[in-house]
Amino acid sequence: MALRKQHFADDDNQTTSPSKRSRITFDVSPSLRRRIKTAASQQDLSIGEYLGRILDQVVPAEVDTTEHRQPMTHETLKRILQVREQIMQHTNGRIFEDSTEMIRQLRNEHSRELEQL
């Protein structure tokens, strides 16, 4: 499946400025394509319009998760601190380091090895 951004005319306002939309490309069997094409034609729609309507009905709408966040309670904070303590005990107090520098070094080593080939 491929995904790419293209400019398409907005359905509500086709004569003015184009809006950004994404194109999704995926493989289907020839028989499924024929069935989709037939169903779209029966409704006097393009395949894209037909599939877009189906997906719009089936795929759940985006939910803004920021609206549903609850403030952290004292109990939640207490549980987080307990888990932190358990991790510290399990790792003998060793704090995990930032791996950025290690990844950078490994990438540089790999680049040098490739240059020697």
C-alpha cells in the first residue's frame, strides 16, 4: 500500500483553491475491482468517491484525546512513584542513559566500515 499527498479540488468548493488530500493506493483482486467499479457505476460515482463514502461511514471519526484527559490524582501519582521505585530496585539503582550518543557512535563506525569496502 502506498500513501502520497496530492492537491485535489475540495468537494465543497471545487472552483476555488485546492485543499491537501492524501492518496492511498492498494492492491485488490481483479474480481473485487470489477465489483467495486460496478457498484460505483450503479450509484453514478467514481471509484474514489464510492470508496470514500464507504470509508467515511465505516472508519471512526478522529477523537481529540486532549478533551478527555483527566487531571492526575494523588493516587495516580502515588502509583507512578511506586512503579518507579520497583524499577529502581530491579535495576539496582542504575538509571538508563540517553542512547543518542551511542547510536551516533555506532552510525559513525558503520559509515567508516562502509567507506573501507
